Amino acid sequence: MKQLLETIVFALVDDKDQVVISQEEDNDGNTIFKISASSNDVGRIIGKNGNTITAIRKVMKAYAIKLRKRVTVDVL
């Protein structure tokens, strides 16, 4: 799952060295991905009116459902 998210995010950003994607699990077994990047790239990841991050979350959620898991994607 992390590899899919990395592929999507790295396609959007200019400074790939500044991107850090961390993966955690909460008490309920849900997977949480946290994305941090430079300020210019965070704007690209979020997109206009949040459209890009919403699309990323939908893709990740669809893939997680296929694996019978739950996923959350946050941008820091």
C-alpha cells in the first residue's frame, strides 16, 4: 500500500528528496499514512480546494477495501 502512495505522491512533487511518508497502525488495526513535504509541494499534494488529496484518499481507500483493511492519509 505504501508503494502505491509513494508512486502517486512522487509524481506530483518537484523535490522528491523532501518527501517523507510514514506508516503507522492505531489500536483498531487501521493503517495511517502521514505525508510531509516542502511547503510548495504540500500545496500540490492538497490541490485546489483539496481535490487532489481527496482523489488520493479515494484511491487508497479503494485499494484498502480490496485488501480488507482501513486506511487514512494525512498531510502534515
